[in-house]
Amino acid sequence: MSFMTIYFGDKPVFLTDALDLEKINILKAEKSTIFMEGISNYNVQSICKEIEKPDFERGIILHDNLPELKEHFFEQFKIIKAGGGVVRNEKGETLLIFRRGKWDLPKGKLDNNESIEDCAVREVKEETGLSEVELIKPIAITYHTYVEKGTRMMKESHWFEMISNSNQKLIPQTEEDILETKWVSDEKLPEYRKKMFATVADLLEDI
């Protein structure tokens, strides 16, 4: 079984290519879950509308060809690509930023004629004030949606493992509404995850 997750706020919608009959019956019986089978504009538009209602916690669309399902689902959105970093220092701490009431990871939109790797490093430096950052490897791609001027947007964020050192001065990019940047130890990270968007909290938990 393969699947991918797209977040609508903190509510996940799962695209998957396989579920057993027992699981399907359970999902159909759950009032908090929207379950749909097959590819259609109706399914996608319905789940986008219904998932925003308070009664629903998650959505699932099942189709036996996941790449085909993803392509059709994404056609309903304007795609915005972004790059960001999970930055660690020599003490094993993770760099977090505080923006718009949430703890987050540094990231930003891809510029024209820019590689996603260069974008990720640039955004980390701009948002945190770090001058020396080394990109190690890609670690994940996350997806979340929002509405901008009546258009459904899909943010496709490419995340990279990065390293830096803690003796550099951290300067939050206040013009991007970042109020604080700080290094957080692994022991304290769980309490910060409680105040993160689900996409970021899940990313940190997975890695």
C-alpha cells in the first residue's frame, strides 16, 4: 500500500492506492471521516469542501493508481513550491522559528530560475540570520492547502537536512512576521510540537 498526505489546516486528507475491505467498512462508518473511492472532480471538490466543516477530522480518497490520483487531485489547485530546512547544530539541537502564533521551521517560496536546494538554504539564512549553513540531503516533501483570493492553493514544501553551529547570532526576519528563532534540544522538542502546524509536527516526529 502507498499513500500520501495533504493537510487542510491541521486536518489530513490521505490519497491511497489500497485498503482492505474491513478497513473500508470501518472508515465508512466513522462520522468524522470522509471516505471516497475513484477519481472524479466531484470527489475532489466535495472532500475539499467537506473537510473544512467542524464535524470532519480527516478525509480519504482510494484509487488503485496513486500517481494518477495525485495528478488529478493536484489539478484542482494552484501549486506553489517552497524549500526549507531542518537545521541541527553541534549540540544536536534543532532550529525553530516562531511566526504567527506557531512554532515552525524556516522555509519559503521558490524564486524563478532557482533550484529548490538553493531556495531552501537562502530561506533558512534569511529567516534566521544564520550566515553559515550546510545542506546535507533531502528528507521529505510535505503538502498543505489554503485559499488565497478565492483560489485553492497547494504548498509543496521540500525539506532538507542541514547543519550549522550555535555560535552564530540568530536574527529573526521580522518583516516575515518571525518574532523569535531558537535552538531547541531533543528533550524539549515535544512540548514545542504541540504548538506547531500538523505538517511540521509530523515532519519532526517522522525524522
